[in-house]
Amino acid sequence: ANGKHFSAGHDIGTPERDFDTYYDNVAALHWDHTDKSGADQRLARETEVYLGMCRRWREIPKPMIAAVHGACIAGGLMLAWVCDFIVASDDAFFSDPVARMGIPGVEYFAHAYVLGPRRAKEILFTGERFTAIQAEQWGMVNHVVERDGLAAKVDAICENIVAMPMQGLFLSKRAVNICEDQMGMRTAMDSVFGWHHFAHSANAESSGGDSLGGMDAKSMKASAGSTSNGR
């Protein structure tokens, strides 16, 4: 990403987001959400533009590398996690604070697989940020480099990758993805996606239609925890 940060997460401040633009894309997995309301709209929309889109990106045959600098929060994690490698600058930090909304993490729920179950619970239960160094120690990130050297490191990895035959790369990617799915990631993600939408609906029912539990971009930013000290 260009700019100060990799991604600040979902755009929760623009209610009309993707309603007028997304469905020019013919690769739809679900029915059009733009003429639906309530839970039907949320389920159709998030099936298509969150979970479904992330899965399509994960299955792209070409190797993908996420070069992460600055903030990588909530929805930003999904963008990074679908990539084959993650290279982070030493100023990068990560978090999934979505439990503050009463929701069990972001839609592409790979937490237990990319972090391990106990670290996944820690970042979800506390909402705390974790650093690039911690992410590398926990196995989520491949490399951590100085901010000024991020692009060069990614370019160097790419030079090694492109020397390999595309068939070998594609089949290797498929092989590792299949192993993750055989370990239960895809079915677990489907199950958690159901709980995610239960939480949206429960929030909306108890608060006059607000599916985010009373949180908005400003309150989420104000409640963001400091970076974990790695204890």
C-alpha cells in the first residue's frame, strides 16, 4: 500500500460503500445485496465482498506478497493473510479489535491458523496491537526489515520466485493451501462466519438496527489498545 499505513481496516464510516460500484463485477458468489435489507443484505454483501473476495485472492495462481508498513488493522489483516508471504517493516503493527463490537473477529477468520490458538485468543480478547517482530516470532510474518528497505526486500524475494517455473509455483501454492484446508481452515471459517452474522443480527436487534454494537470509526480508534509488550 502507498501512504502512511498498509490498511486501517474496514471502511465503517461510509454506509453506501460498494453499493453503487461493486456489482459491475460479474464474478458474483451470491445474490445482489443492493436491493436487500437487514440481515439479508449483510449476509449477501459480506459473503461476496469480504469472505468470498478474500478466498478468490488466496486462490490466485500467481504468488502474492504483502508488503506491510504502519497499521494493519482488522480488514487489513485479511488483505495480508490471503497473500503467500508477508514482509513487514519494523514500524508495522497489527490488531483485530472487532470483539469491541461484540463480533468474533473479522470475516476471513484465519486467526487460529496464522497465529496459533492461544495468540489468536489473546489478540481477540484484548484487542491489543502486536508488533512486526512479535508477528515474525509467532510465524505470521516471513521477514521484518527497516522501513526504507521494505521494497528492496520484496523485490529480492520476487527475483528468486520468478526463476522458478510457473507450474511448480502454482502446484506448490495449491499443495500448501490444500493442507491448510485439510487442517480445517475452510470449514472453521464457514462456521465462524455464521457466528459473525449472528453477532451482527444480535447487535441490530438490541440497538435499533446498529449491527456494529454502537461502535464507529472514531470510537474504535479511541479505544484502540497500545502495542503489546510481548509478555
